[in-house]
Amino acid sequence: MYPQRASVQVPLAPATQASTLATISVITGIATWFILPVIGALVAVITGHMAKREIPANTGRITGDGLATAGLVLGYLQLLVVVVPLVLLAACVALLILMDLFNPEIVYGPLRMFGF
């Protein structure tokens, strides 16, 4: 009746999975701007770098390089926004102390009204 067709089996590509570390990096990178200012940034940076190392080591089975990059960018930007002003403030205070212009009475005087 009908001619027999040969069955052709196509090999399936190995399943890929998004890196858990990259996902954690981008989630904490976003959260660092809303609820976890410094701790979230540190977690985003650390897990982002770990994901960047993990992804090439697994030869195509794990994806998420873009997520890891986004987490790194968000984490480093948050650290930049928080750390740079603190360093500048510390430098200004150190400069005032070195120039003998820092008067502790001006800073701490009002606090004495409250018992500090």
C-alpha cells in the first residue's frame, strides 16, 4: 500500500538552565536599591562574579551571563553611590582635624542637651 518511511531520530540538544548564582545576583542587585543598601550590593557583586566564573566552566549547559552582568552593574553602582560620599565625608572631617578647624563642641554640644 504505502511505502515504509525510515524513521529519523534527531538528537536533542542538552537542556540549558539559568545559573542560580546569576539569578541571585540580579535579584539582590535590584533589591539593593530598595531594601538592602550595602549588604545586597555585596551579595550581588560576589554572586555575580561567581556566576561569571561558573557559566563558561559548564560549556553551554548553564546560561545567564546577562543576568550576572546586570547584577554586577547594579551592585557596583550601589556601592559607588554609598561608598564615595562616605569616603568624601571622612576626608573632609580628616582635613578639618588636620587644619585644627574641627571644633568638637560645635558637633557634640547640642547632643549634651539630650544627655549624650
